[in-house]
Amino acid sequence: MLAKNRLPGSGHTTPSPPGSPRRSPRYRHSRSKPSARFPAVQPSRTLAHRVSWILLSALLRRQGVFLFAPLIYISCMLLYMGTVSFDVGPIIRHRSPPGSVYKSPQLYAKLRHDMDADNSTADAISTIWKHSYKGGEWKPYVNKSTGALPESTGFIYVEANGGLNQQRTSICNAVAVAGFLNATLVIPNFHFHSIWRDPSKFGDIYDEEFFVNTLANDVRVVDTIPEYLMERYDYNLTNVYNFRVKAWSPIQYYRDSILPKLLEEKVIRISPFANRLSFDAPQPVQRLRCLANYEALRFSEPILTLGETLVKRMKEQSANHGGKYVSVHLRFEEDMVAFSCCVFDGGNQEKQDMIAARERGWKGKFTKPGRVIRPGAIRQNGKCPLTPLEVGLMLRGMGFNKSTYIFLASGQIYNANRTMAPLLEMFPNLQTKEMIASEEELAPYKNFSSRMAAIDYTVCLHSEVFVTTQGGNFPHFLMGHRRYLYGGHSKTIRPDKRKLAILFDNPNIGWRSFKRHMLNMRSHSDSKGFELKRPNDSIYTFPCPDCMSRKNRTTTTDSRPPPPAT
């Protein structure tokens, strides 16, 4: 029977829970009496432990005290915060985004000793090109037409804009379009540009007479438009109908849209004309491009003579290397650094110089609302121009030693006294056209950027190794021209600038590891020396197979049929 509730004041009875079973005396005694064999050890308690225990016991006995717990917590926090000084805040270490800091000087300082002490390999210039095309070498194959030209459909006048090699593109494309339309080409006019600021005419840079004679059986080329046509337009070429052709237009556009107007007007103008013809074109059009670029365009006699003189001097100086030298196209002029929006180690002065240069050349382009410039991302994407120091590190890693003779093709290097010093330390035999030519020899070309570039082009064309450090028309034309001259191999080092950005951003890398990466990059350039043109590639960079034919291993005869006579 269940026990009754005996609490006073209850109006009813409720059953009470069953009592807990009594513990065995054995276990009761074992908890109360310590074992003689293992005596109990009382841990020593500090004053803090005793106070904490007393507070906890009081809280457990008086549950209402929990109501004051928030107040107690806040009081303790205020008491603690009163003992902390807010004059010194926590230290936050800010890590710059990858590539946003120019670390190449630190890397050079770390690698310099091991670099100078490395004598493990012979100079690379004598062993660099090992790769051969599996189908044999190539040879130039651009035949001229025979027979009389058909009646002209009219005169085409184009304005070539840009620098030296962008103008060269316009000239070759104009020859191809004029030949395709059976038109007469007027010697192209060079547009004056605010960046290059060169007023040179066609005859100042190229041998005009040689150009006309070479194309005589393929395209009519004249110096001026006949007077009877000029009289119709009040002797002002701006009155001539001008076509605004879209970039990379197919040759069919010229046949369908421009030829009818040419037949009607007898003279048309196309301005601007750079890159206005697709690289993918029929073989007759490609043949005319090849003929213009590799055969008809020859520098004017003064430029050609000086260029060949400088080539001879470079070969004489590098006689210990068999007359072989390395040419480097370095793009570290102020306008290139400004346009890239990359940050180097020039501090605030560099920042101010670049802002001023951008406003001079591209007013408002870089300050448009909403435009965000991320120098770190630009460097990581391989878009920053290589500095002279980085070029030196790369070449030393590729096996070129201090005795290598280098010809540097470049404009005015930004902050040259400071930026060129490391490169000259690594390659004391470095030369420029200003160093190997006298002031009297260069005087006629000093204020003409395109003529100076033509001299650089000539010296680079005949070097054993050509190194490109930045994209552009200059290296693209040189690579194609060198393939045309050297059996299809460009003999050009094209560095992987994305990979270089990662390596230069790692000051902890060792010399052996860095050198291994550079040798792999050099080997890759060798294997890519032979490349065939794909549909959308430039024929001025990849002349095979449109401008060249493969040599037969047993005979020198060509298996390709000659171009049809027109």
C-alpha cells in the first residue's frame, strides 16, 4: 500500500515515489574508509579554488542568485576592460594580392651569388637550337607572275596608321587588295600618330623604286593619282569617297562592296587601313601578301646600309662565339609602362610619371568612371612588360653567361640609369645602336622613331637568337621574317610571362630550381620554332606553308605547282 502525502494544507493525497534501495554496508564502508593499501590523496587547493567553490555552492543553494548572473557578468567585464589600455590596438598583418608587389630585385639579390658561381654548363648560344622539323626544312617560295596585267579598275589610296610594323601590315594588305581587284595602288600615305610622332614618308623608310619594280607583273603601283582625276576632286584627296572598312574584313567584302564603287568613281580612299583584311584569305591573296612583305619591301638605302654595318660590328665583337649574338626586343619605354598600368619599384615619382604619360597619350582613357585597375592581376596574367632586371635573370637562367654579346633593340628606356644597371651587371657585353654607332651615323634618324625602329629590325633579323619580351607587331614580323630566312625556324625565345610572374614573385626560390624552369622554357621555344599557319594566324608571323615550301630530302626541286600567270 502506498504511503500518504503528509504535507499540511494539501486537499488531497498523492502517492510518493518509492524509496531508493539501501546501499550495501560493504560499499558504504568502502566509500567512507580509505584503503590502507591505497591511501586517499587530497589535492592541494589554492585560495582561488576555495573562493570559486564557495561561490558556486552559494549559487547552487540559492537558485534566485542566477537572476543576477547577467549583472555579475557585466560588472566583471567592465572591471576587466578598465585594466586594458586602448591606446594600442591589435596588430593586423595585411598581405598584398599576389603580383601586386614588384619582388624581382629581392630575387636578384638572393640568386646573384649562386648565379655568378654557376659554371655547370657551356654558353647556351652555341647549343640552343636543337629542334628540327619532322618533315625537313622549308625554303622561300614566292614566285612573281608573268605576262601582262589586265586593265585597271581604278585607283586605291590608303592611309597607313600606327608605327613601323603596323604600317607594314597596311602596305602588304593594300597590295593584296589592289591585286585582287585588278586596281592600281597609290603609294600608301603614312598617318602621323601622336605616340610615334614620325612624319616620315614611304620613300624615307622603304626603297620605293625597288618596291614598284618588284610588283610590276602583279600589281600596278604609282606615286600619284592622274591629274584628270584630281581635278574632279579639286586636287584634294579628302574629297575622294572614303570607305570606313571594319577590322578583319574578308576579301569578299572588297569584291562585293568596294569594287562597284571603284568602277563608278575610278578612285577611292580607305582610311584608316591597318588590320582591315582578314588573315584567312584565298591562296592568290596570300601570295601577294608574301610577295609584298618578304620580297618587295626593302628598307631605303641609307637605313639598310647603316643596319648592315651594325650587324657586321656585332659579329666582329662576338667573334669568340663564332660571330653569334643575341638580340633582345625590350619594351620598357615610358609609354609602354604607362599603358600597362603595372607598378614597379619607382615609388611616388613613378606613379606621377605614369599618370602624366597616360594623360599625354590616352587622355581620359584610364580615368573613366567605374574603371578599376588591378596591377597585381595584370602581372599575374603576364601583361606587364619585363623589366631589364627580369630579362637578365631569365637569360642567365637559360644558360647565357656573362660573356654573351647582346644587342638591345629598344626606344628610350624609362629611368634608364637605374633600371638598366642590373642588366649591365649580368651582361657587360650588352650593346645598343647608340653604343655601336657614332653620333654622326645616327644623326639623320634621331628624331624619327620609325627609321630608328627599322635599324633595330635589321640588326635583330640577323642575330643567332631573338628574344621577345612583349607582344606587338615588331616581334611578330621579325619571327615571320626569320622563319622565311632560316629554313622555317624562327630562332626566337618567347617566354611564358605568366609563369615568370609566379617565379619572380617568389623570393624564396633557389638558383637550381629557377634555372630548371628557365631551361624548360628555352626548350619549349625551340620546339615551337617550327609552326605552320592556322586559318586565323597572321601570315606575317607564320609564313609556312603559304610563303614557303618544304625541301625534298633528296632533291632541291619543289613539289608545289607554280602560281598561275595573270
